[in-house]
Amino acid sequence: MSATTPLGRDEVLAMLAAFGDREPHQVDEALGSLELTWLITEVEQRYTVSLDLSDGDLDRMVTVTGATEVLCAALAGGAGHA
């Protein structure tokens, strides 16, 4: 995936699947703190950004759906990033 590819649910699931060596369909909707940390790090590395997510953003990222929404907004400039 290139940095110009929009981030979507499928990409988020693929990144989370790599954490724990599983298939994307095996990823639960609810995210644990280690999965969330992994996901944020993966997005920062793949898109060469440093995300500055608020507590509210992080609170919304307890599910795959919420994480996808927050990360898409952050990459589009809706959340702080440098």
C-alpha cells in the first residue's frame, strides 16, 4: 500500500491481522490497547506521519469501525498530525 492509497476498513483489518499472525476475518470488532498501539504505529509508518490524537479520538478507537473513522479523518487533516 502506498502513502497515497486511502485508508479503509479493509486496510485497517489487514494491519490488525498482522498483529497476532491471523487472517483479517479473524480480527474482532473490539480493539485492545495493544492492538490500538500497533495500529497507530503501523499507520504512522506507512503514511509517514506523526499522529497527534486527542483523548476523544482515542476513546472512539475502541472498535475497528471507530479506529477506521478516526484514522481516515486524521490522515485527511481532520485530527492533528505533523
